[in-house]
Amino acid sequence: MRLGLVLGYWGAAPTPGFVELAQEVERLGFDSVWTAESWGSDVFTPLTWIAAHTSRIRLGTGIAQMAARTPTATAMHALTLDHLSGGRLLLGLGLSGPQVVEGWYGRPFPRSPLTAVREYVDVIRQTLRREKPVSLDGRYHPLPYPGPDGTGLGKPLKPITHPLRADLPILLGAEGPKNIAQTVRIADGWLPLYFSPERWHEVYAEPLAGARPGFVVAPLVHARVCANVDEGLAPIRAMLGFYIGGMGAQHRNFHADLMARMGYEAEARRIQELFLAGRREEAVATVPAAFADEISLVGPRERIAERLAAWRGTPVTDLLVTSRDPETLRTLAELVL
């Protein structure tokens, strides 16, 4: 397995030392470093800054939100950064959810997410191949624009800049079985949000069945080397409580739905209920330690080494580690690489 470092998105201010941390994991032999975006810092700019201060490590968007940019705008970002970094970009994409798409970007969440994603990827592929002017008779991303409020003067175009790689890797964040199955068909890799090595077969084996050789499976993994497992899991449970309880509406929360599919349906619904009622501490306390542990690598070095054996028995190709603790990152490099 390869290792990646997940830096995520910034909070109230730029994350201190993020460039130095990327340089350190490059020295340790990590394969990739990943940034993110929600409704604050964007995903491409910090990655470009990291690219300028590193030489080898691959640069992943994990994830670039589709609603934030038209597919051709995303392709422009991708081909630009790929040139500047010498061909190191991994383009991770995702739809996000209705609350962000409609509340922040002011766009309707697609009624047919599968179609929207498929069209988005199609346009990016066409742009990067640069074989002919980009056009699509699409429902969500038609090119040229055919709407009644347009001028009718639009024409298909090819990018002026020749992309460095026509086959720049595209990875998708997908959670539902149909979304994962489509990801296997149209993308180069999959970015799971929660992945349990104990449950992967019952939850993911069927949609992953058609994956071709070289298909990337790169889940987020929360890791921490520590003496006390319960203490190590506490911040992970807090994060899960926020995402499962608050990142979505009561009847439209992809994170809660995924937890339910992973065997924790009653707990997921209870976390939602408590969080939406303003009882956040109780919501976090309701997150099962067992669930947090399944999707993480937490505890003493020996325990993490033991847990890694389970991960090696899965289709996972890359562990994308969320930790910023130097000891944890060094330990994982020693155990995995």
C-alpha cells in the first residue's frame, strides 16, 4: 500500500506548517498529499503552494467540489497545476451535498447525481484529450450552452494550452452502491469516506466487482499513535458526530446513510436526532467507539501494526492519513513502506 497525507481544508486561518508537513512526509516516502474544500479555503491554491515547495510527492484534490466550478473550469485548474508540478496532480472530485451545493454555491443539487457526475467527468476527459472541440448534449453540463436565455453564439472550443497528460488520473468521492459502481466504470480511482477492513466485503464487494487492474482505492484513515485507545478515538468520535449529525438534513445525509449501511443504522439515526436537537455532546457520546475504531488506526505501535494486516487483505491501494502528528506519520512510514 502507498501512503498519502490528508491536510483537509483550513479553519479560521491558514493551517500553520502545512508546507513543512508536506515536505516531511515526502522525505518519509509518502506517495501523495491531499487538500480539500468546504466553504472557506479552496482546494487548488494550497496544493499549488505545496507543489512549489516539493519535488516528488503527488498532489491530490480530496475533493474538488463539482458545484464550485464548471467542468471546463476544473479542467483548466487541473491542466495548469499538472504543468506547474511536472505531472503530479491527482484530480479528486465529488458532488458534496444539497446543503452546500444550494446553500453556498446557489445551485440546485442534481436530481440525478449519477448523470451529473458522468457528464462532468466526460467534459473533463474531452478537455484533457484535446482531440477535438469539447461538446456535450447533456442534461447538466451541455456545451455549447443551449438555454433559451443564451445568445446562441456559443461554439465548441479546445483548450488553448495543451494538457501535459491526457490520462491525468480522475478519482471520485462516492458513497452509495450505484455511485461506486459508476466510479469503477468511468474513473481511475475511488475516494471512500469511511472504509472498514472488517466490513468491506459485505458493503463494497459488489459495486467494486468490475474494477480493472490499477484502479485506485484510497480511503481516509484517521491515525494516531498513543497509549490509550479510548483517548485516541475521542477526536475521531467528535468528528463523526459532527458529520453524521450535522452535515446534511435529517432525511438527506449521505454520511449517516453510509454509517447505516455499515451496520450502525440505529446509532446513526440517534446521532442525527440528538445533533439536530442541539444536544451535540450527547450526539458525540452516541458514536460507537467500535465504529470509530474500524475506520481508523489508533493505539500503540504494536496495535497499529496488527490492524494493518486487516487493511492489507482488502482492495485498498492507498491509505490517506488524516494525522498531523509527526510520530504517527513516521510510524506509519516504517510499518507500511
